[in-house]
Amino acid sequence: MSESKRETERKYEPSSGADGVPDLTGVGPVASVVPAGCAELDAVYHDTADLRLAAASVTLRRRTGGPDAGWHLKLPLGGDTREELRAPLSDDVPGELRELVLSRTRGAELVPVVRIRSARAVRHLRDTGGGVLAEVSLDEVRADCLLSGGGRAEWSELEVELADGVSVSLLDKVEKRLRKKGVVRADSPSKLVRALRDTGAAVEPAGPLGAVAGSPGWYVPAYLREQAGILVALDPAVRRDLPDAVHRMRVTCRRLRACLRSYRSVLDRRVTDPVRTELRWLAGELGVARDQEVLGERIGGALADLPGELVLGPVAARLRVWEVSRGADARARAYEALSTPRYLRLLDALDALVRQPPLRAGAASGRESTMARAVLKEYGRLAGRMEHALAQPPGRVRDTELHEARKAAKKLRYAAEVARGALGRPAARLGSRAKSLQTLLGEHQDAVVAQDALRQVAVAAHEAGESAFTWGLLHGLERAVADARLAELPGVWRAMSQPALRAPLGR
């Protein structure tokens, strides 16, 4: 298993005076600047021939020299922070790292693209107790492009990297001092990006959206591009089974599906319907793991809140057996889905969709009313679902219909999310009310599902000769939660369905 660490750093063009590094003593908590040695670093960066990793701000390198020789995979986390995954030195790209970039490479061969050699001089910024706050490196860099027709480049670079646990505010203070000394931020976020640029290799930029800015044919593809990017970026986290990763990827699938469904008036459904079908498949494969995770956390939390005298029998052990028996299979199913050619074809289809949106006639320059109609249509579907559900007597049928209404509320919320840039506050307000309704119905559904699970566990406990008292008690508590949410529902729906909420959109 690879090691993982977060790095937060900024790069600068060193000053021409002295040794290129201004004195940083006294900057914030910096009490001293201590030389920490020199190193010769030699890194070969790997990418696809068309530089797909670089286009996604991902770097994969094999580096020798320095204290961290090995394979390094860097994934963007936003701002100045990236996650670095490390694996031991080997001749070939480690299988684990190759897998973690699969959503970007789509199985294309990884080849050496750039070799970067750096002569590095390191200083540590220390506090009054001698603790390291940050590392300042001055690099003399030589880069050789290993692709056909590439050249060579040389430059100097100043890098400031925070130590673990140090506030990013120190970077701001250091930068303020550097600016006063004439040191400016580098115009490239990484050595690889600069090397590719300065040696003649090119990273293909994202293409135009193909429509007039502010038109439905601009807003909808822009939203799809954002969500498709999130889906791809979440892939490594799901493969590593990081907390909340499966949930976030599943929600992203739903957002994409909802957008393609709600805005059929903007995009040709002959192209988008097959993509929606595949997104539904992926969300379904991910959903098994997510539903099991949520259910286990819910039951475990409720059990932990019970007084000890109400916990009879080997309850914790029984719950653990139930979680393990279902959780392992659910996680394996999600992982296997990401390893299929079907998944990679879906990612390719999303790329094609955002690269050349299948706009319908008039969408590229249409009016805001197109998006308002789409949002109101989703409201109409929700209203029909709610009226039907509320008319049902208590029981399984009503529970099922309320779950369908919850899904309709999500679709309205996401449709309003897409339209927020075009329609402003009216769409935002309607989306916010839809989210409140969705949350309430979600809590009801979770309680209903938990009741079914608790009954199954109670039966298994009884058949094993264990007391089922605690499971019955938890079942009753979940039923009380479901009843409480139902009592709140009419008021929440009245607030959601007021005509004044929709009037600014045209009705």
C-alpha cells in the first residue's frame, strides 16, 4: 500500500540578488532560518502520449535522490494543496498508482514524457522551540522533453512548502515578505507544467462550450463539464475507500443524470439518454456500498446512545457480524464497477458530451425562459408525486410513494442548481426549499429502511438463541422517528408549494 501525505506549497521566481532567497526570519512565528543541506534530484515524469494527466493537474514521477526517492503520484485537492501518494522505487509504474490514474488515462499506456533534474538547496523555517514550520527550497532546474520533437529548458525556482499541521496563513505571510523583496509567484503551478511549456510540448486546453455565454446552451454544458470533472477526480478516493468518497461519487452521478433529464429541451436526448442509462448503472453499483455504510452508522449510533441496562446479549458482536457480512460484498461491488470497460466507456462518453454538446436548435442562443420551464416542469412532477403520496393510507405503499417524491425533490433541486446562474435568486430559493423537503423525506426513508434491517437482525439473534429485546427497542425508536418526520411533512410541503415561490419563474 502506498504512503499518503498532503503537501501545501507555493512556487516563486527567485530574486536575482545574493542567493535568491530573502531572509524570512521574523515572518509570523518564524524565529530562525536554518540550512538543511543540498540534494541532487532526478525525476522522470510519466503520462500518456497526449498528456492526459498533465491536463488534469496530476503528476506521476519516478524520482531518485533526496530523502523521498520513489514513485510519487500527486493529485490536486484545491488551492495550494495536493495529496502525494508514494510507492517504493521500481522499474515500472506500480500497479496501485496505475490504477489510481485510470479514470484519467482510460487505460492508455503511461510513458516517460519529461526528465527533470534539480540541484536543490534546502532551508528550514523554525519556531522558537526549534520545530520546523516550513521548508524553503531553491532549485536549479534542467528539463528535457522525452516526447518526439521536444527540447530542453533551464530555470531557477523557489519553493515554500508547509510542514504538517501548520496554518496556510504562514504561506500568506511569507509571500508578503517575498513580494516586498521583489520575488513574485511562478506562472506555472508545477515543474512539470513549466517543463512541458518551455520544452515545446503542449497540454490540450479544454475546448469552448459552443454557445453564447449566458444562454441555456452555455449554462447546461458548463454544469455538465464541472460535474464530469468531479466524477473523474473522485475515482482515486473511491478506489482507496476513503470516507464519504462513494457517497460523493454517487451524488455526482445523480446530478449528471438529473441535468440530462431536466434539460432535454437544450440537449438532444438521442445522445444523452444512453449516457443517463450508464450513469444510472454506475450509481446503482455505488449505492449498495453507500446504503450499507449509512445504515451501519445509523444503527451503531443509536445503539451507542442506549443506556447500558437496555443492551441485552451480544449486541455489538451481532451488529459487527451483520456489517461485515454485507459491507465487504458492497465495497467489492463498487470497486469492481470501476474496473470494468463499461465504466471507462461511460467516462469517454461524458468527455465527448462536454467537448461537443449536442445542442438542440435555439439552445445556443436561447432565452432564460427555457431554463425556467425546465425547473417548473420538475416542480410539476414533484407536486404530482407529493399529492399522490399524501393521499395514501399509512403503510408500505405510502412509504414507497414518499421515497419517489424524495427523488423528485432531488431532481428539482438539481435542475434549480443548474439554472441558478441564469435565473438568480428565484431558482436558488426554490432549490433550497426542495433540499429541505428532500432532507425531511430522506430522514423518513432512512428510518423506514432501518426498521427493516433491525427486524432482520432481531430474527437472526432470536434464531441464535440471543435476546432480541434491544433490536426491538431500536426498531421502535426508528418507527418514532419516521412518525415524527411524517408529522412535519404537511407544513414543509405547504411552504414548498406556495405559488409566490414560483411566480418569479413564470407561474
